[in-house]
Amino acid sequence: MKDARVQVMGIDAGGTMTDTFFVKENGSFVVGKAQSNPEDESLAIYNSS
């Protein structure tokens, strides 16, 4: 899975949780979840990916 490039990335930055969804070119996918941070949403995206 390390060698496949990410083809699709989705982010749902909600009020309570931030979700990320990555689909690689070989069809595999990874889902991440972290607590949202209203003061720095980029931190929540980083933590969920």
C-alpha cells in the first residue's frame, strides 16, 4: 500500500470530529478520524490522516 499514490482525498471537518478518506490508485482506502479543533482545523486534518 505504500507504493500506491493517493487519487482521491475527502475531508469532512465537522463540529465535533474531523474525518479524512483517502483512495489510492490500486483501489485500497484509508479512513481517519480525529477530534475537531475550531482554533486550528489544519491540526485536526493532520491528526485524522
